[in-house]
Amino acid sequence: MQTILKPIEVTNNRYRLGYHVAAKSGWINDPNGFCYFKGYYHIFYQHYPFAAEWGPMHWGHARSKDLVHWETLPIALKPGDTEDENGCFSGSAVVHDGKMYLIYTGHHYYPGDDNPDHFWQNQNLAISEDGIHFKKYENNPIIAHAPEDNTQHFRDSKVWYDNGNWYLILGSQGNDNLGRVLLYKSINLIDWKYLGPIAKSNDLKKEGYMWECPDFFTLGDKQVLLMSPQGVESDGIHYNNENETGYVTGNFSYTDNRFERSNFQELDNGHDFYATQTTMAPDGRRLLFGWMDMWGSEFPEKQDGWSGALIFPRELTLKNDRLYMNPVSELKLLRTEELLKGASNIDGEYPLDFSSKQYEALVELDLNKSSEVGFVLTDSNNTKALEFKYSKKNNHVSAERPENDGIREAIIHSTNKIKLHILVDTSSVEIFINDGEATFTERIYSEDTLKFNLVSDGSVTANYDIYQLDSHAVKY
Ligand code: FRU
């Protein structure tokens, strides 16, 4: 007899987010299927509705007219059919002939074998006319198996259109145990021809053994390959999370499918950022979502019946081969009130006088006679929930949380002026430094309304402008 599972319920709202996409309840990880279709942005996510733990993957779904107010829709894909028996893993969406096409990975275990590393993966299609109901293609799979020189890692299809053809890339691991990205081509989204790998890890320790969630697009005069490698070893201030998300840039030729590329660079430098996916907005902006968490984290919200969320959507730009990230400009639509605006000379710790759990802080710090500036978020016992610093000595920016999981750092261009755009939601902080040159994405867990204190080790001129943001921008 089949047991009927009931979705888990949220039992406590203490960490629930106000303007970040999360599930009504249960687990989420990677964003999937980010697209614009019939007047709405759509975002899907890896989802398990029956527990606040990873389980057989479904695709949860939300849509928005403006990128910032989201409405949760019914689950779009459920696993259990022959071609996605044990999970509908990550994938993407494209619009073709007025319909939305979801291209996703089917996950399969071998009968009677309970080793979670023994699996195989294929690629499938589901189609929707209205952007709400999805029908799996009756002749799935569209890509039945990995090439012969591949291991079982063969997933996370990302599809795009170029000049009369559809292209699909997949994250994979070659038989030499190195991560790589495979390219396919099609004229109808159904029959796919394998063209070979377009990029590959150069080194197990530096670039990893499996590249999850690849994405590929043109920005300015370059092509960018985004991916989330597993197995990159920590190297000083770099690669200190369990897995990393980063990118390479280069030039891709559609004639011979060659991609000459740069070295791998991290995208965000915080503790909680993984598995990104982009889409192009109708106005040409390259938009990005990511999972605002990291594999291996504790997820204190699990106790409350949910787990995981997506980052606030960002716009990507490329400057001198470096990706810059900034919150999408639609953020302004979430402002409900200006909480505080001012300019002060600070020297030491300087609390800003406002109280909120969902806000945006625009801060400019002119270093004058100071060599270290930043801010700390503190609770009612004055315990630090997050500390951010810029040090002029070595041009390091850093974010540190009290849990013993180490500091995260990045290097920026030398400057006397630090411009911060900070998004705080109930249990998250996103910091955009100097117009997106570096970013830190962090989950923080406190039941208090945290105080915001500017900090410096000498005289600093500070300008600040704080806005309350809509705390019910996501409807479940
Ligand atoms: C990345 C990932 C993907 C996979 C999905 C499964 O976080 O491991 O490679 O498709 O999560 O939920």
C-alpha cells in the first residue's frame, strides 16, 4: 500500500523571510527554470515538501510581475515517473512557440542498492501552455544517457537559443574524475546532438571533480561560464565553503564549439551562496538567482518546518573580466518608508537609530584618518550576529559570524571610500560593496531585532539612508 505523505507545516515564524523567495514549508535548494513568460518572471526551485530535509526532488514554483513581489504557485514537477523515478533534479526553462519548456534532470537509483552514490541521470522535458500546469513529454527522456567517457554525474541542463539553434549544457564528471561541461545542440528541443565538452577542470584540487549547475551566456563582448564545482580545496582566503560557485570568462566560437577561457574565480564571497542560474530580462539585463545557503550548513530553521531560501535577484555586469553583482533596480518597489537618513562623523562604534527586520541600508564611508571601517549587527545582549570590515592596509573586505565557521574574505581595489548596499531580511544579510565589485551573502539566526552599528578605527565621515522594505513581498 502506498503511504500518502502530508506537507510539513511551519511551526514558528522567527526566521521566516519577508522579501526572499522560500517555500511555503519544507526544504528548498537550487533555483531552477528562471525565465520570463507571458508577462511574469518565473522561478522554480529544488523542493521537498514533506520534511525540512533534502528528499526526492520536486520543482517548487513562484512567479512575479516585477521580480520583487512573488506569488507561490502549485508544485510544478513531481518525481516518480519512469524517467524521473527518484527525483526531478535541477534544470532550466525556455519559451518556444508560446509555451514554456522545462528541461530537467531525472535522477535514478539502482533497485535494491541503497548506496546514495550509486545513481544514474538522464534529461527530460515538461511543457506548459499557461505557466502553471506542466505536462511531462510523453517520449521522455530527451537525452537518455551520459557519453561513454563520463561517470554517473550528468545533470543540471541549461538551455539557450542562438541563431536558429537550441543549445544545452550539462554539468558532468569525466572518467578522469574531473569536472566538466558538456554541450548539445537541437533544432526542436527534443532531438539533441552531442557536441563534446566545452570546458573542463584543469586540476582536481583547484577546479574540482564535478561541476554542478552550469550556465552560459554573453555579457559585453565576452562569454561567461558560471558553475558550482564540488571538491575545490581551500586556498588561503579563497574557496572556504563546502562547494563553490564561480565563473570563467572567455571567447566561444559556435563554428568549432571551442571556448578559450580564463581561470576560475569565486562569484560571491559569503558563507551562503550556491547553485546560481541566470536569465535575460525582456530589457536585456542578465539576471541571477542563487540558493542563499550552503550544503553542510546547520539550517536552524529546520526546527521550524522549513529550510533554505533564494538570494534577492541580482543584475550581473562584466567589468575588466570581473563579474559585478547588484540587487535588481526593482528593489525600490519594496521600499515602504525611509527609516533614517543622515551624515555623521564617527570614530569607534556608532549605532544607527532605527529598528527593523527587513530593510535596505545605503552607506558611504569616507575613510579620512581611518584604516578600518565596517559595521556590526548585534543582538540585545550585544552579541555580534555579523561583522563586516574593510581594511585599507591590504584592501580586504571580510564577513564573520559568531558560529565557529570562520571568516570569509575578498580583495577589492584600493579605495578611500567604501560604498555599501546592504539587504537585511529576518535571517539573511546580503552586502554589495562598491557597486557590486564584491558581495557577501550570509544567513544569520537571531530572534532579536538586531542593532546596526557602524564601526571605524579612526575618524570617518558616514552617510546613510535606511529604508523599510515590504515584509510580505512573498505570498505563500
Ligand atoms: C546542486 C545539486 C544539483 C542537483 C540538485 C539536487 O546543489 O546537487 O547538482 O541537480 O542539487 O537537488
